[in-house]
Amino acid sequence: QVQLVESGGGLVQPGGSLRLSCVASGSMISIDDMGWYRQRPGKERELVAVKTRGGLTTYGLFVKGRFTISRDNAKNTVVLMVNSLNPEDTAVYSCNVRAGADLYWGQGTQVTVSS
């Protein structure tokens, strides 16, 4: 089993930034992909960013250079820097980890962008 602990969400003004962090722990063979998804109110969950163990990165189309994902394989940590936030970025952001055929989800962290 893998446990994911997220931190860093909160309330931020438009144009602001946040740092979301996720640490994976527990018994695991090897983590392949680490990433973030989000679910906005009334919308389906969507990919924000994912980084493979080898460093390949994929971002959701809406990111447009505003977010940056980084990963520390030795610490099983993935960080998402979110910049230039706007109210449409308000969502629950969830960490996602793939280890072989198994997928794990964090509990989610709320990001609210409002003045």
C-alpha cells in the first residue's frame, strides 16, 4: 500500500501563487508516474501535470506555462508550483501516483482563487 500526503492548498488572490506538495510513503516497489489532477466545481477531473520516473512531463492544455511540476525520486515527492492563478483554477487538486499497475490517490487539497 502507498499513502499520499498532500499539502499547500489554500486561498489565494487572482495572480497569486501556491506550492502544492505530495509525499508518498508505504511499501512500494517503485513509483513510475507522479502527478496532479484537479476537479473544479461541477466539472470532471482533469490532468494538471504528470512526470515519469525518467523525467518526461505532460501538462494539461489549460496550464499554458503557468504551472511547473518537479519530482524528487529519492524522497518520493512531487511538487506543483502554480502561478498566475485565476478564479477558474479553483478546484480540489489531488496527487496521483502510479506504481506498476496500481494507482493511488491523495485526499485532495483545496485551492480557492478569489479576491
